[in-house]
Amino acid sequence: MRPRSLQQQLVVLFAVWVVVLLAIVMFALHFIPRNRDWALLVHYAAPIAAGLVFMGMGVFIVRRGLSPFWVLRERLTEVRDGRKARLEGDYPIEVAPLVDDLNLLLEDRESRVARAAARAGDLAHGLKTPLAVLMQDIDHADAIGQHELATSMRAQVERMRRQIDSHLAQARATASGAQGTSANVGEALAGLVRTMERLYSDRGLTMSIQAPRELTARVPAEDLEEMIGNLLDNACKWATSRVILTATGHDSSVLVHVDDDGAGLADSMREQVLDRGVRADEAAPGSGLGLAIVRDLADAYRGSIVLDRSPFGGLRATLTVPGHLPAFAEATAGPP
């Protein structure tokens, strides 16, 4: 059942306040002694009291009349943060058409974004096979001595791959914002640590996690794991004995710190290694794309990646993405 209109509510409130005011006046006329002092008091005090009552009545009526818009603002915040896909609740008849139109707009946007993301995925999938064939031809050309041609072609193929990765990441990010996708940060960190412990079992690294149990990021689980996984893999490569992952919430963002106790990175290199193809150590394995992919994905979700010196002596990578904060105190997940 739809609530009464704002006009009806305001009329009822006004009538109630008039009745209350009349009751106060009648009480004064019947029970206040009829002598000069009291009459003088009533003569001056009654208009003041009536004015205060009407002022209070006006404030109350205005606040009551605006309350549906405050509720609407809260619901819009929930939609913007990805906690809800639609505007929910009952609204007066003056506001209800606006809510219905907004819900239709949200549904249309979600449908359009889903179609765009599907097209981007189909495009990326369709280009993978031709690119793989080109890479085979490049390797063949390199093997028969056409090194200059192979180098030029490989650069162009890598450029195409970067464009595909970038546009696909942006499509996924837009779809995530429209559909309210989220991922539990603690669970993502725990799964990545188990994987890295197997991959780097010969290193004897100690990995620890500290994160609120209910901290969630407004990012699909696969993209969150790809970003943190690249940072964690980089930390494991350069750590001496220890890697520490810490997730915290601040305002409406999630911050994930990935620290290692390795040799660190020179200040002049911290921004450069975020570019594609740049590696801190050319002798180390890898393509130099890991950190660049993290930056591209973080940018697509309106986040950021910053490299700094770690308090443990090595490198600290800080990933910031949109998120939901837990409503209670932080709890530690994983070993201290």
C-alpha cells in the first residue's frame, strides 16, 4: 500500500498543530486568574508563545515533508556504492514517479553495460587465436634469421595485446559498477597466499595476512585477485624471507599493502616500473607487464597503485580500490 501524499501528510500535521494551539489558548482562558497581572502576562506572553509554537510547527512540517527525499538520497548512495541494484522502499505519490523512472534508467544502463561487456569479451576472445598464430610466425621468422622483422612484429603484437587488455579491463570495471559486483578482500588474500606458498615453496618465505573479515571491494573477484596476485608475485620474487599483506578500510575505499623485506627499489624507478615493458632487473624473468596491468585495472576501477619504501626494508605496493567497510571492529585473518 502506497503511503499518503506529501500534501495530505502536511495538511494533517497542520491540523494537529492548530488543535494543540487552540487547546493551549482554551486552557489559559479558563484556568488563569482574571486579575490585572495575569491579564497583562497573557496579553504579552500569548503572542510570543503562539509565534514559537507556529515556528516549531513550521520546522517540523518542513522536515517531515523533506524526509522522503533524505530516504531517496540514502537509497541512491546504496546504488552508487554497489550495495543495491535498484531504489527500494515506499514513497509518497509525488516522489514515486521519480523513483520509478530512476529504476527504469538503472535497468536500462545495466542492460547496455552488460551488452557492451559481452561484446568486449567476444572481441578479446576472437583476437586471441590470430595473435597466437602471429606470435608463432614471429618465432619462426626469428629462428630463420629475420631478427629485425621479428622484433618489429613482436612489438606490434604486444601493442595490440595491451590495447585488448586495457579495453577489456575497462569494460569489466564498468559492468562491475553497474551490477554492484563485490569481492571479500580477506578471502581473496588467503587464496592468493595459498597459491604463492606452493609456487615459492623452495624459497621458505613467511607470508602473513591482516584484514577485516567483512571488508569487501567493489571489484569483481577475478580482477581483485589479478591485481593483488601480480603485486604478491612481485613481492615473492624479491623478498628475502618475509611478505606481509595488510588490508584496511578508509572512507569508501579499500587499501591493500603488500610489503616485502627485500632490497627495495630506487626512488627513480618506482614510477617507471609501472609502465609496460619496464623491469627493475632485466636479468630477472618476466615481461615487465605485471605492474602495468595492475595500474590499468586500478585506473579502470577509479583506484590507484603506489610504490614506496616498506617499513620492513623492501618495497611497499599500496593498491586502492572502491569498497565497503565492515560495521564492526577489524579481525585478523591468517597468521599474525
